[in-house]
Amino acid sequence: MTQQTTSEMIIETSRFGSVTVNEDRVVGFVHSMPGFEGLKRFILIDHDEDGVFKWLQSVENPDTAFLLTDPTQYLKEYNIPLRKNDLKSLGLGDKTNLVVLVMVCVSGTDDKREVSLNLKGPILFNTENMTAMQSILDTEEFRVNHVISAGK
């Protein structure tokens, strides 16, 4: 549920409780992400003070949130092939206002935890017009489950 007051919104979430955000900070997805049809409005919430991780929280579904990070924090060579259609869909003429984040998956138990990145399906953000999309890369170079940390 969403309540509005002038330019602020109060978003009820299952993970963060009530979150107040300016409407101009809502990210509109050009297309729903696969498996999450109908969800096109999200906000970004910092996971911690250093900003390495962010939550992509749905405005439309309080139970839907994805953990994201900048893949270049872990793989300096991560450079995705950008399709002209993707840039056009986001209203981008070049990469100036483009931010690329990837989903993080944390699995396992406390004594054997694994953290992986979805490098095959990066989330592309246009920071100027607050639009985004998930791009599914047509390359074998990147994996859906790229392990960055595995506990013992």
C-alpha cells in the first residue's frame, strides 16, 4: 500500500517497515523483470553506510526486494555489451547517466554461506530520468551465479 503526501510517498514494506521517499526518487522500469510481471516501480535503499549494497524495493509489492551491488567492486573487468535498443528504451544517448548494478544472492547457512552475483542479468539505470531495466545478456562470458564468497 502506498500513501501520498505532496511529493513524498510512504511505502509499506515487509523488510524495512514504513519508508518515506520523494516521488522523484521512484525508479520506473521500462519492462517488468522476468518472473515479476506487473512490478515496475521501485526505490533504492542503502543497505549499509558504505553504500556497497543497495536494496531495490518494489513500491507495488511490500514483499519484493532485491539486493544489488556494483559488480566492478568485485570484478574490475566487468564491462557489458550495451545494446542500442536498451539505451534507447532508457532514454540514453550515451553512458553518461548510466549506472549498472547486479543482483546479489546469499545462500547457505551461517557456517557455510555463499554469496554470488547475477552477471548475466544486470540492472541498467538512467539516473537522469529515473528509469531502469534488466538486460539479459546474450553472451556466455557472464554467469547467472558468479560466486564471490564461499564460507567453510
